[in-house]
Amino acid sequence: MPTLEALRGAPRDEIAAEHRALFAAAAKLIPSLTGRIREAEGSALLTSSSPMAPARVAAELYAYWQQAHPEAGPAYWLTRSWSMLSWQSIYLAMVAVYRQGAVPALDKLELDYREGLVSGMTLPVAPMIKGETETLIEAAGERLQVHWQALLALLGGVQRLRPGFVCPLLADDLLAALVRVPAFFDEVSPAEVATHAPHWLAACGLPAEHLTGWQPAPWPPEAGFVGYVRQRCCLHYKRRDGALCGNCPRRQHDKSVCAHAEVQAEP
């Protein structure tokens, strides 16, 4: 594994090329997962096409979903806003660890917002951490925690938002992304990601009990197999155009989980 001194000494052009390769791999996987290199230091955590403070952008994000689906209620608006803020960091981490084998400065990730959607991001040109998969998971988890704490403070300044509300959502979204990795990257097996799941949760400081939603992959593969059953409902079904997700706990086993999600979002 390269030493920290060696990483610091890597030519800037080489580091920039690694970032461009990461962004290309991410966009190939999910077209809306687009990234670019950020030249300036000290930019904003959340930006939009109109110049405004990050807190104002976060307020607009929440207001968008409130106005788009007033019938869904406050718990949905908050859940949707948080998921919009956090999804890119999770999928970028999966691409970084399992395709690129190098973890960027996820703690310095900055996000783009436009009309209810958080899509697009920037990263500074900084040396990536390289090593064995376990090392990468640990590094990614540490950096994701810093990023999520900043997002929690940002959205929490707009609406009351508690760690007890966001941590289960993060654990669900993380494992739901992880279970898809073998479908994304052929070189990674379902058995590997199943082994990595508890390490990801521990590295990210997320509740281990969410592992109860992990389902062993059948062989031969079965149509409609979800791989991971969420432990907290995302409340999409409360929209007038909504329905239960394929991995919804309400669909799979426990209807009380959805009600619990709404209670957790109450002031």
C-alpha cells in the first residue's frame, strides 16, 4: 500500500486523471451521477444555478417536495429531502471501492441542486486512499460520516432533523446500494458484498440491526429478488402517484415499520 508521503508526492495531473476516471465510471453506472473536479477551495456544500447560501438551497429542496406532494405529509417531505442529499455519496463510494479501488475525499464532496433534484457533484484534486478492500471501506466510512454530519447540520437548520431519523435511512440506502454491486460490477460476487455489509455499517457508524434485512442470494437467480428489505419505510406510497417499493418493509413483513417512520419524523 502506498505511503501517505508517496500519495502526497503524486503529480497533480495523475490525481486529476484518477478523479476523472472515477466520475466516468460513476456516470456510466448511473447517468445522473455526474462529477467534476473543483479547483477552488472552500466552496459551498450545496449549490444551485442561482447564487444563494447552502441553507437557502436546502430550504428550497424541502419546499419543492412539500409543494409537489402536499398530500404525502411532513415525514415524506423530510425523508425525500434527506435521501436526495445523501444518495450520491453512497453510490460514489460503491464505485470508488469496488470499481476504482481508491477512495476520494468524500468528506469534501459538494452537491448540485436543481428543481427538487440533487444531481451532480464536485471533488477537490486530493490524493485518493488506496489499499485492500477492508481499508477502503473503513476510509470511505470515515469520510462519509463527515459528509453526512455536514448535511445533517444543513438540512437540520431548515427542518427539525435528528440523527435517530437519518441513521436508519442511511443504513437502508447503504445496504440497498451494496446489494446491487454484483449487478453493477461482474468481478464482485454476492458472497463478497454479504461479507462486507457489516463492515460498511460499522465504518459508517450505522445500526447493525439493519443486517436483518439482508437476504441470501438464491441460486439460480430468481426474478424479482430484492436482496435487501428496508427496515424503515421511505413513505413513497403516501404520494398520490406512489406505491410500495419492491423492498418496502410494509410489502415484505411488517406494516408497523412505515408508521414508525412517520412518528420518527414528528417534531
